[in-house]
Amino acid sequence: MKKIIILTITGLIFYSCQVRKATVSTFNSAEEPKWTLETLNARANEHLDSSHWDKKLFQQDIATYEKYTEVFQSYPLNKSPFPVAEYDYAVSSIPFTIEYETQVVKGVRIGEYVNPDSDSIVDRLTLMVLSNDKESDESTLVDSRNFPYLTAEGYFVVTNNQIDWVFSASPDGYSFVVVNMKLFDLRFGETIIIYPQKDKSFLYDQIKDSPNNYANFELYRESIINNERVKQQLQSDGNIQ
């Protein structure tokens, strides 16, 4: 069963194939802060100062963790509660499936809203895994608590292995995803495709493309499946069946 988990101030929300926001609206600013080394350092110091903490949010997170401990511990990194300074930020996670001939690729888009009141999303990572099973298990947790950094993690279960991943994006433009200990610097491409192999290894592609570059996701999907290298990889005899 596919499940996406987003942590909000009201607890956990389980959903499939829908976009949800995770946001805490407690800090308002007339202008979006311009994140520099100095402002990021100031933000880090706010997290250390208990007078800046959102204590109500912290207590809600403790209660949520107590209720869903087993779920949080199932992720590559256990999501324990921790205090943070007040913030105003909304994040998104969108699962999808791509079918090409007899192949099935499952994926997730991780992004952030332009602002918490907006419907516009900027994708920061598009991760895909060849699963060849529409019903294979997958799960994603995208977290707003590290604002202004975007963080997420999850896993894809395939026939002979499990693909774990952890993602982080910095407001200064640097972002990465680690997939089963393979690090991808996303400055060199925000689309990552994983091809699990019969021998439990995996091959991969990193493509300098993103859904942000297209009017809709269908155009992006067509671009990916028409990529000659991707088509060649999908047809490899070494792939899982």
C-alpha cells in the first residue's frame, strides 16, 4: 500500500496521490527573507534560544511521536521531536507512477510552496525507482521543521531489496539526496532515476531537468520516457522483473 506522510501541527496525515501542505503560520514578515550566511547563522542561533521556540508546536510533536512512534522509526532516519524557532513555511510531496511498455516506475516529487498562502509549488527533487509493481510499498515523510531548509526521507520496496533515501535542500541553492548511501549533488540535475538490478545492486541516471521547466507534469513525463539513455536503461536485461 502506498502512503505519504506529512508532519503538521495537528499530527500525521496519511494520503495517496494528493498534494498536502505542511505548514506552521506563526511568524509573519512583509518580505521573504534573503538567506545569506549571516541570516542562516542568525536562524541557527534562534533554534538554540528557548525564548524563540514554538513551545505549543513542540508539545504537539511530542504527542504525535508518542502516538506514531513505530511509523516514524520505520524511516531511514527516526523522526524524533525537537524544538524549533517559530516559522512560516509550507512543503509538498506528490507521488506518481510512470508506465513505459512493460516497465513500471514509481516516483515522488518533493518541493516547497512559493509562500504558505500560495498554490504554486517549486519542485526541488524528483526521485524515481524502477519497481515493475504498481502495488509495491513506498512511503515518504517531508518535513517543514528545518526551515529554511527543506528535508524529506522515504523508501521504495522492490522485489529483492529496499531503496532508502534522505534529501535536504538549502536556501542558498545547494541540495542533495542520498540513496542507499549513493550521494547525488542536485546542482548537477534534480531528476534522479534508480534502476534496481537482479543482483541487488542498482544503476542510476541523473538528469538536468525538473517539472518546474514544463507547463504540466505530463510534458515532463514525456520528456523523461523519450530520453534515449532512460529508454536504454529501462530495457536492460539486468533490471529486476
